[in-house]
Amino acid sequence: CVLCGVLAVALAPAASGKKGGGEAEALMPLVLSRDYAAVFLGMVVTWGCSMVWNSNMASFSSAAQLTNGKEIRFTYNTAKTVLSLVVGPLCDLGSPRLWYFVTVACTVASCVVMLVSGGSQCLVAAGLAGSAFGSIATLMPIMTRELSFRSMGTLYALAKIGGMASSSAWNWVAASTSDAMTPKGQSACIGEECYRMTWLVILGTSGPILIFLLHWVATAAPKAKAA
């Protein structure tokens, strides 16, 4: 319903007649462009995975039998706050596309760390995931504004829906697999197998997207400097 509402608002001017139609009709080519595909898919990966961390952080540390749960959450939240403040000035110094790619790469790296270590390096992974979450929150308005100042709100909303869809799917995988592996009589799943499938599913989705984003950054045409 939310998606239908956003699309209706976005496309309504195009159907209202000639008045203002030229500006409104430019939205659909933007949505279907390679640049917006990169922005949208980056949001799918980073926002979706961040919501998995937000929902399951305590369970990740419990499954790995870690006793530093407070430190893990502190690291995640600190990294999120610092990067949300720092990435904006970094974009002013260099390409926002590059930092967008680095953000998604940090998300993927956090999943790799969790998969390979079986959750034992949750503190390191939390730092990477928190950095990516804080960064994406600042980068999304910047990226959508670069595509279209007039339509940045709609472009942001559509990308956010993509992130919500991936987070719902991945959280379902995390919940269903960990519940299935929880022995009867126990309140939580213990062991590295609890969330292995979750990381495999996220990485299986995110890996091709990261490769696409790398190609997107590498082949980006240089922008002319503003006068």
C-alpha cells in the first residue's frame, strides 16, 4: 500500500495533462536509470542488513556465547553516529559514489566476518555494520539530490521501500532458521549454525550488487566542475 501511494503521488502529475508534464515525465527515466539502480540496490543491501543487526544484535552475541554484548552495541552505535557525521564532509572532498560503494562494501564485509568467524568476531562486524548504517543515512539524501533535486524525496522513498523489503525478508530468514535450530526447552539458539544461513542468504544477494556497484564507480564519467 505504501509503495502504491508513493507511485501514485510520483506519477500523478504526468497524467494530469500538458501543464507541468515535461518536468513530471522526467521521473520515470530517472527511476529506470543505471545511476538510480545503483543507489536503490545499495540501499537494499545496507539498510536491509542494518535492520537485521538492529533486530538481532543481542541474539548474535548469545549464539556465539559472547559476554561483551554491551561493548558490541556500544561499538555499533558509536560507529553509526561518527560515520553519519563524517561521511558528508568526505563527500565534499571526494566522489560521493566512491563513498557509497565503500558503505555497501562495509556492509558486505560485516556479513563476511560474521560468517567466517561463526559470530566470534561480532565486535569487529558490529563496527563495520554500524559504520555502514550511519553512512547510508547521510549518503542517501546526497545521492538522490545528485540525481534530481526536484524528485529527491520520491527517489529516496522508493529506495527506502527496497531496504524495508530486504530487511523483512532477511529478518524472516534469521528468525525462522534460528528458531528451527533451537532445541526444545531452550529459549535461544546457541552455536555458529544459528545464523549461518542468514549470512549466506544476505551475501548471496549482496555479492552481485557489490560487483555492479564497483563497475558503476569505475566507469562513472567525471563531472565538470561548477563555475
